[in-house]
Amino acid sequence: MVSSTLDSPPALALDAPAPTALRRRTRVLALPEARWALLATVAFLLALPLYFAGAPGWTQGPLYAIAYVAGGWEPALEGLRALREKTLDVDLLMIVAALGAAAIGQVLDGALLIVIFATSGALEALATARTADSVRGLLDLAPATATRVTADGGTEETVPTSDLSVGDILLIRPGERIGADGLVLEGTSEADQATITGEPLPVLKTPGDEVFAGTLNGTGALRVRVERDPADSVIARIVTLVEEASRTKAPTQLFIEKVEQRYAVGVVAATLAVFAVPLALGADLTGALLRAMTFMIVASPCAVVLATMPPLLSAIATAGRHGVLVKSALAMERLGEIDTAALDKTGTLTEGAPEVTAVRPARGGGLDENGLLATAAAAEHPSEHPLARAIVAAARARDLPLAPAADFTAKPGHGVTATVDGRVVTVGRPDLDAGTDTYADGGTVVLVERDGVPVGTLVLTDRLRPDAAETVAALATLTGTSPVLLTGDNPRAAARVATATGITDVRASLLPEDKVAAVRDLQRVGRKVLFVGDGVNDAPALAAAHSGVAMGRAGSDLALETADAVVVRDELAAIPAVVRLSRAARRLVIQNLVVAGTFITVLVLWDLLGHLPLPLGVAGHEGSTVLVGLNGLRLLRESAWRRPEGGRPRSL
């Protein structure tokens, strides 16, 4: 049903690949944090077998020194900067604790602490850099130049899109990306605007219709009047929305920093007191120092750090084995906190590709279902339109022979005409003036005519994922509330998917900012929203949500980078499974924090109120660290992963 050319020589447009956004991905080792963390980790791993083999100190010492310096360099700088601002953070405390451990012979303990913090800092820096890369790359969707014409069309000039202003007239040739948001003045074409609205099929554009910068024009020529400054285009606003929404997570980070500040100050003050008070009461210097260093060791948060990280990292590893990439421990933890799910339609609940769902021969048309489908497919075979490819694919799925087509022509927005078996076949949109509905049950209707006589219709719809209804039901059970459907597609298509999946709250025809507004409306009433999407238009909502999950198969770079997790294998049922896994990890974190807190409290009180021998203090400290670490590794078991059909996971 689609188009070749109109009023222009567009053979090139059909063969040329669509422009794609340039990839500007920061390499991992381009980040100084990653280079230092790698060096520290390698040195530590080389020293570890020497330590357990009882090798001489001169063989281990240089490796430990490298681990301490490489891993502690960045945290030490951060700590010194904090000191200049008259604050104290856990980074500096970790350095002091590690050096204190080394000072009393516990070099391995200090090195492990250094490596953990260095690796965590590198991962955070990489995530930040990759998100910035994808936001910058989004701007490449809009073309760098556009063809500006005078009002009478007498003069054409190529200008940078940044120089365009409201009121300029643009000539958009077939296959070009539209340079600015505007209104169509002349011409008929179809625009692929999935990056903006998420609609799976090209949208017919006629005079008076709105077009968006960065969307791909079809096979017709358009004249467009610029209606928005390029800096205020929808694609530019998406970038702004992603950046702003990402910053809304800062209050949580500020709270964590306040806790770190208080803990660090408390431990340092307590360590100094443990050293100074006995010394003032007449204790010898060595004894007071030994007691203070023991206190520093047993009060250091190694067990607390491991109480949190192993369960979350184990959950990340288990999710990864099942095709879900969760980008950080924080992202894994936040997944388990959600109490409302909001889902995109195209590419998320659906496959994002049309398929023939109904073949309806006309009474008296002379064709049965197979004949109607074969006739339409033969006429559509030369076309590159997504609907044409779906019709041809449906005919091939039934092993129907396709007669050769001659005299093929296409009219943008209307359909194709070809001679098949000596008869003129037209496949295209029904005549609106005749009152024929172009949509049926949320699908697109295609009318087939032979020698000017209607012989039947085809209905094409966006294919629903086979596990969509099951996933919606599982998310409703997990959160206690029915998911919300947020889509840029038309209301009838949205209603069809909602009915098939059991969703009752449907919001259609949404632009990216509308999706963000819907997510924030839910959050304003106290909901913690999980948003699932795949397109550029979903990226702002992914960033604004409490937790965002992107579908990986056809997901845009920006959506994949903005999301907290990516379903790499594109299995929708993996989403409730990873939410369950996150909740299991959070339960283990709480268990570990109780264990770590109990050990630290007992050992600290023992050191303060009695005499805690250093070896016993180290044994207790390390024992609690090993215990919480092993407890966290339980999530590596295969039984920790449960899809909806597997029922509820066993208690962890």
C-alpha cells in the first residue's frame, strides 16, 4: 500500500539507507577512574595467591602498594576536596581505615576495601559518561542542514538547521530527514515518526499536518513551514527532559551523602577519643594506639559494604544469565521498590511490526481469502512500505504463488497500482469520502480493487507479544495495582492492546513530554513507578520513573542508556522476574545489615568496655564480612529466578 514517488525523482530515496544517529560512546579505559580501578584490581589479584601461600613480604609488598595507591588515588582526592569544603565523607574514611589496617598488619583487609570502592567509583563514572554520550547522539537524529526555499519556490539554498527561524519554508525531498518542527504546506507523503511518537507505521502527511524534526520523510516531496525554533523542537525537548528527569534522582543521593558524612565524622571522632582518653588517663602510647586502631578496624564498614553489595551483585549476575542487564546495584535495589508499572505499547507490549490479521473477500468479488491475499501481495511486491512487506510476508507464510506485477506505480499516502495477470490491481487506503473506516479494531484496513471493483479488504495490526497478557497480570500481582498503558499511538490501537492484555488505564496519543507528565502525576500521589519502553520517545519517561526498563532488541541507544535495566533477549516475562529477584536481594540486604550491625556493635562495645585482643577483633570483623558475603551469594542459585509461569519464588 505504499508509495514510490510523487513530483520528484526518488529512486535514490528507496535504495538509500536511512540516516542513523552517530555513536559517540566513551571507551571504558578512557575514564581515569576505570584505569585506576583496573590497575588496583590486577595488583590485588596478583598479591592474593602470594598472601595465602605465605610468600615473603618483599614479593607481596609492591603489589599491595600498587593496589593501595591506584585504588585509593581517586577516593583520596575526593576526600581532600571534601575536607577543603569542611566536610568529611566515607571515601576518606575508607582510605584511613585501609591505611589503619595496613599499619597493624592487616594489609589484605585494607586492599580489599580499596578495590571495592575503586571499582564502584569506576562503574558510576562509566554509567554517567555513557548516558551523556547517548543524549548527545540523540541530537544527530536531526539533520545538520535543510533546504530553505522562498515563498514562491523560486530560490533554494542549503542552510544549517541551527540557522532556521519560525516562518521559513523548507523543501523536504523523499528519503530526507525533516529539519525542523513545522506544518505541511504542500505535498503528500508519509513520515516515519517512531522516534517521536512510537507509532510503528509511517503516518500520512498532507497540507495542514504537523511534522517533527528528525523524523524520516517517505517517498513524497513536502513543503514545510517552520513553526518552532530548532532549539525548541520536540527532539531538543526530549534531550532536555532526559537531563532534567535524571537530576530529579539527586535528593536520594543527597540523603545518602548526609548519612555518609555523619557516619564518617562519628567514626573518626570516636577513634580519636578511643586514642586520646586512655592516653590522658595514663595509658601508654602503644597500648592506646593499639586500642584505637583495633576500634578503627572493627568499626570500619567493610561488613556493611559487603552486606549490601553481594546480594545486589549476585542478583545482577543472575539477571544477566537470563537476559536482563541491570546497570548498577542501586538500579537493582530500586527495581524492588516499585509499586506501579507503566508500559509503552509499540515495541514493548507489541512487536513493533505490522502483520495481516484478517483477510476479508468482498461478496461477489470473485476471490477467496487466498486469492485476495495473493493478488494484493503480487501488487505490493515491488513496494518497500512496511504494510507492503507485511502483506507479502503473509502470502508467503501461506505458500501462495505471486504473479509478476507490471506497470507498478505508487501514490504517497494512498497506495499502489500494478497490473497482475492482465488486470489492474489497486491496494491502498479506503475512500474516506465514502465513509469507509480506515481502522478496524485498532488495526489498519487496506482496500483491494481489481479493475476498479472492490474485491476485499485486509486488516493489519501491530503484533502483540505472546507473553504480554501474562506479564501485565504478573506486574499487577506484584505491585497490587493494574499497570498503566502510555503510548503515542492512536486511541483505537491502544484500546485493542489494552483489551488483549487486561489493562484498564489507557493514555494514548502522547508525546514524550506527556509520558513524563503521566509518570510524574503518579509519583506525586506517592507511587514508585516502573516504566517500560524502547524508543527515543520513551527515554524521558525512563529517566523520570523511579525505575526504567528498556526492551533491548529494537531499543534506541538513548533508551538503552537511560534505562536502569535492559531486557537483552526481549522477553517481556523477564520484567516481573527481575522485580521479584530485586525484592529477594533487598531482603538479603536487610538480613546482612542486621548481622553486620550486630557484629560491629558487639565488637565496638567489647573494645570500649573491656579489652578486645587485636587478633580476635580482626577475626570477628573478617568473620562477619565473610558471613554476609556468603549470604549474599545465595542469589546466584538458579532457583532465585522465577518467571510468571513459575509461580512465586521460594523464600530467601
